[in-house]
Amino acid sequence: MKMIPFWKDEFPHPQDLPSSPPPRQVDVAIVGGGYTGLHAALRLAQYGANVAVLEQGYIGTGASAINGGQVAPGLKLPIRQIFKKYGPELGGQLWQASGAAVNYLEQTLEQEQIDCDYTATGGIALAFRPSHYSQMEHEAEWLAQHVNYHETELVPRHRLREEVGSEAFYGGIVEKLGGGLQPAKYVYGLARAAAKAGACLCENTKALKINSANGGFEVITGRGNLKAGDVLMATNGYTDGLVPVIQRRIFTIGSYMIVTAPLSPRMQHELSPKNRVMYDTKWFLNYFRLTPDGRMSMGGRNNLSPNLDVVDSARALGEALVRIFPQLRGVPITHTWSGKLGVTFNLMPYIDRVDGIYHAFGYAGHGVALSGYLGKEAADLIAGRAFTSPFFRIPPATSIFYHGEAWFLPLVARYYRVLDGLS
């Protein structure tokens, strides 16, 4: 069992990916070379801006190359709670934007000719309890009534074998929009597209400090300083204390993944007849799908810490996998790894500006589509091509008890375990 991400083992960092030291001056400096930063860089470069992407490691070091590769509309906070909290006008815009994020990703893949094994076969949420399926029925009815959304299909338990080769669930709801992709191929293809458009990719360039300077900024890095008219922080779950007020708006939790050895075509069809991405409805949820070469991948957590032992987590995930798919008992796990998710205190992704510094983050596990879309939206705001965005209208949230160390995660984890036991 390799303790490295399967996606990067299959498709390593390209040796010929353009990378250079930071230039002395740019229109926009982007801190973070994941989906958000690269989409922002691509968009700004297409507008003719001089852009530098400052990545503290190599492109693909963070979550963008190692996530589950699941593409779907929706946000972490349930849509009915969003309507209640932000009102029907903004709530409707946020829902529409979450679907537009999937469309935007698909358009980018086509326009930039990025081959990342994308399967537009949709996804399915699987009810962990009978009550969860009842909630799905109410959800589908609510979406049709309040946002005129009809792209879901309820699958009762007696028909569930049409979707998944498991007896562990009590029904499901199919989301027809979206699918799965190979994350490493996606992020490296996106980096090439941004570089081709004219963005400067600066790998191994950690931003150490940001100073205001003459109406703009000076970014101090380990490889020299650069002046920028604007700065965008696009660091999500890897946000550090570079700008303390921004760090206090986001905290990091861990997510863990395993991948099995390749399965026979018969087994692949039995487990996932329609090759959809899948996830269950627990608080400590699991998400799973077939990889393009026919393995079963599975992610999730039974602890929110980003620092768990990956061997221990592989053991726990392997046990969960066999509970869902007893057919996989004895199939070797070939890879195990971990990554970091960025979560905000209101469970919403958003764009904001603090002391003139833009930031976009907080995807909470929904970032494959949303992160690129917020990168595009932030770029439009910076370039003056837009004056607002639904995500720019969400008030930031933090806690007076949080100063960069998420001490509360063990307490939240216990609470989630109780909820999973009671739901």
C-alpha cells in the first residue's frame, strides 16, 4: 500500500509545466496555485492583465490534485437553510450559481482542451437511514417548487440496485448534473491553460508578507519581492497566518482517501452500473466512485483532524468500504492519503476583501466545481468586469474564540458521532 495520492501516482507533476521566479511587478498577484487561483489567473490573463500565481510548493501540492474528483451542484449548507438565512433572492442566486459552476467547469474543459477523464454521468446521494430518504423526497419537492429545479430523480430502495451494488442504503436521489474527473490531470491542464493565456506560474514561491505600497501591494516571497496592484488569496484549507484577519475566517479539517486494486469489468458494473459519483448522508459521510481505470476509490473521515495517521485511516475506510460493498472483501488497497478542506464558520464559500486584499474560499468539500467558479467571479471583480457576485454578498463569519488553531474540532467530531447514531 502506497502512502501517496493515487491521482498523482498515476499522473505525476509534468516536468515541462511552465514555472519561473516571480516577476518584479504585476497587475495581480494570486497566492495559491489550486483551482481557485488558476481559474482566476486564466480569466485575468484572458482579459490582458499581467498575473503571477505564487504557489508555495509545486502546482498540485494542495487539495486540487488529490481530492475525490466529484463534480456536482450544491453547497455544504442545505439549500432550505440558505433560503432561511439569506432570503429567497440571494438564496436563489446561490443555488443557480452552484449549477453554473458545474457548467463553467465543463465549458473550461472543452474550451481549453483539458483531458481529465471527465464523466458527465451525474451523481447519487445514498440514504444512510430510512428517515434520510424521506428528507430526500421533501428536498426534491422543495427544489421543484421554489427554484424550479427538476434535474433530480428519486430512487426508492427496491430500485437501488439499478444505481449501486449495495444493500447498505435506504434509497437515493440522483443529481443528473456533474460527474467525476481525474483531479491531477485537471489541475495540471488548468495550469497549462493559464500559462498559455499569459499568466506567470511561480512554483516554490511562498508568500511571506504582504505590505501596502503606493495604492497597491508589495508581496515579500522567499524568491524575491514583487509589486502588485491587487492581491487575491486563494489558499482555502491551506490558509496560514499571512493575513491574520483572513485566517480567522477559515479553519482546516482533514479528509482521507483510499483506492483499491483494479476490479474486473463485471465487478465494476455490479458496484456502479451507471458509473456515477456517490456519497452517503451521514454527518461523517463517505464518498466513493470508480476511477477511470476501474478501481474503487473512497474518501471520508471519522475524525475532523487533518493530522491522523494515514495507515489507521486506511484501515477505518477499508472497513467502511467492505460494510458498503461486501464483494470487495479481500481486494487490496493500493493507495492511502490525506488532504485538507477549508471550512468557514457559516459553512458558506464566499469572496471578500479585507484591507484591499481579495480572498475566495470555504468550499467545505464541494470545491471541485465551486472553487473554479469563485476564482472566475473574483477575477471579474478585480478586473472591474463585474461589481458583485452572489458569493460577494455573503457576510463573513468568525469566532472570538478562534485565532488560527481549531481547538474545537474534537468537540464537533463527538457531536457528529452522536448525530450519526441518532439520525
